[in-house]
Amino acid sequence: MAAVTQQGGFVTLLRKRNFLLIWLAQLISMTMLNASNYALIVLIQEITGSTTLIGVAIVCFSLPAVLFGAPAGVFVDHRNKRRVLFYSNCLRALATFGFVASLLLNRRDLLVIYLITFLISGIGQFFTPAEGSAIPMLVSESELLPALSLFNVTFMLSQALGYILFAPIILSFLNPFTVLGVTLHPVDVLYIIIGVFYLVCAGLIALIPPSNFRERRRPKAENLGAQSLSAFRTVWHEMQQGWRFIRRNPALFLPVVQLSFAGVLLLVIGELATPVVTRLFQLPAKSMAVVFAPAGIGLVVGSVLMPRILKHISKSRAVFIGCVSMACTIVLLPLISLLSTFLGHHGVHIEGLVLGIAPIIMFAAGFEIGFINIPSQTAMQELTPDWIKGRVLALQLMLYSACSIPIILCVGGIADAFGISNVIYILALSILGFGFWSKYYERKPHRWSQQPPPTEAEIEPEKTPQVEPNNVESIQQ
């Protein structure tokens, strides 16, 4: 599929009021999400000082995507996207305020902390596919690629704002204080602010006219109560339908896997950040931001430039280039360490040179991840019709989360057992192998490759008989 032409770029998109509103909602909500993750880690560290219990908190946040991601996609496909976006933010705000209340009652009750974290993450599973399904409704087909690039840039920007600026600044400069006999700690105040901003996001969504969320599908006369009940009754069946649609469309299955791979790759890099700095480069932990922050900058730059790059190369070639170049790039990290160790044995110390070269390598790695992330994300959006988009996006998120949890839990142990350098070599080989597998899968003849993508009638043959509008009242009676 030819690359989508960018018309006016990000500036033109942000001049559109409705797109600007949903973009601001994404920026604020993702920033608050990352700030709450940072606050949760700080809170568990303050209470227990246990890295294992921090890992349990991360699992509590990631597991809902595996359990509820696909059912949430089914629900989103049956409901108005605007309402899902609005109510998911409202519910996250209420859950966050409940989290603060639980801390004020007993801030050492880890079970309650884990359960509310699980709940907030579960609510967020409805927001993500609804937002992804809403983007094509608010932009034209020619604007889809730059719109997705902007949302990817926003995703990385929100991580920087949440983890590096917003949460650390509040937790660093606030001191505990007492109001009406209740002592508020900095973490409590941060969660209160997060809850307020979730309500702001709900208000931004409410400002978008409902007419802008109309799907391009045939109208159906449905009773809303019956519709919701039907969606919940058939959730497993429709999850299977979504997966069947993906598997019967090889051109779609490939970007779904590629996007999930890119997400897991980002998590692995984040997990290896501290041991790379402290064990591999023998630098103080405070140098981690200097070494790894350029990776985020590189991903943002790559996302900005990707629409122009895709005018000259295909999406599949961009993914292949990204895999090969990134595998070659990250191998340089242990090689630099070996060079530094070798020269150190001969009386030449190049710690300053390592601190100068490593950020450049990480910038390149982040830029190369953009070659995998943006083309696969765009292809998945373009190849998924509106009537099943929520299920496809949710299944992709579920696949990503299901793969990331065991990998994240295992990578640290493997690094401790075999050394961080060997883990990086294995990671590089895995990335390179995935790039060649993607090429092989794309060129491999598939059973469905010569047929058009499955239609709604083929995927959903068993439809609940539609009730005529004039008979709804009699049935309810």
C-alpha cells in the first residue's frame, strides 16, 4: 500500500479543533498515567524497599491488558467511542480519588494498593482501543499517517513529562502537610492532581460533537440495553472473530506482530537501562538519564520524520531497515565496554568518551525503533475497517502485554546469570532474526493472500435478529 501523503503535517492537524481536543486528552491522560506509575514505584519503595514487590506492582499494572484487552475491544466495537472515552476518564478519576482515600486510611496496605492499581489499569483498557478507533473518524485518509505519527510522538512526550518532569518535580518539592487534621504526603497530593486531570480529559472529550464519532458502517436500529447485553454475552465469540479476521488477513497479521514486538523491545530497553549504566559502563546510576534519555528523543525525531521517509520506501522495507540497523547499533554498547576495559588495563581511561558515545548510540536506537513502530502502526490502522477496529487494537495490546510480562520477568534473571553483555548480544540476534522473519512472512504465499480481506458478513455470520423499531416497546412490555 502506498505511503499516505502528508498534507500540512502536524500543524494542519492541530488547527482542527476536534483533533486538537482528542490529542490534548491523550497527552494529558498518558502523562498522568506515567506519573501515576512513577508515584506507585516510589510509594512501594517507601513502604517496603523491596524490588520484588515493585515488580509485583508492575505486573498488577500490565496484567489487565492480557485479561481484559480483547473483551474491552469487543465492548468498544459495540459502543459509541465518544462515550467510552468520556466515561473511562471519569472512572479513572474516581478510582484515583479512591486510591488516595485508601492511602489516608492505611498507606501500608499493599493488597488494596495492588487491587486499585489493577482496577485503574483495567479501566484504561477501554480508553486505548476507543482512542485508536476514533482517530480515523476525526481525520481524512490522507491525514491518517501524520495523525498516527503525532500520537506516537505524544506517547513518548507523555513518558518524558510524566516520568522525568511532572511526578519527580512534585514529589521533590512538596513536603507533608496537614489539612483538617489529615496529613497529606507528596504521593497523596500527586494522585489528587492526577485524578483532577483525568476529569479535565473527560471534559475535553465532551467538547467534541457526537456527530464526529460516526462510524462508516450501515446504520442499525438497536436497543442500547439489548446491545450491551449482547456484547457481554458474546464477548468470547467476538474475540475469536477478531482473531479470525487478523489471521485470515496476512497483511494485517504482520503489522500486529511487528507493533507488539516494538512495544516489548521498548520495555526491555527500559529494564536494561540501569544495569547497562552501572554494570556495563561502570558509571553511577545518576548517569542513566544522560545515557538513555536520547533514546526517547531519537524515537520522537524518527516519528516526526517517518511520514516523509515513507514517501520514498515501503512500510515493510522500513521495518526491515529498522530491525537490521538497530541490531547493529545495540551491539556497539558491549563493544564500547570491552574497548574501555581493554584500554583501562593499559592505563588509558576513557570514561568521558563512553559517556559521550553511549548517548549517541541510544539516540540512533530510538530513531530505529521508529522505523518499526510507525509503519506497523499505520499499516494496522489502514488495513482494519471501522466495524472491527476496536477488537483488532485490543487484541494487539493483549498480545503485546501477554508477551511482555514473562519477558520482563525473565530478562533480569538472565542478565544476572549470564551477564548484561550476553543479554544484549542475544537481544541483537533476536531483533535481526525478527527482521528477516518479517521479510519471509511477507513474501511467503498464504492461503488467503489471493483473496480479498474477510468482510463483516464472513466474520460475523451469526447475527442476532434485529428488532424492528415499532416492536421494541412491545418486547420490553
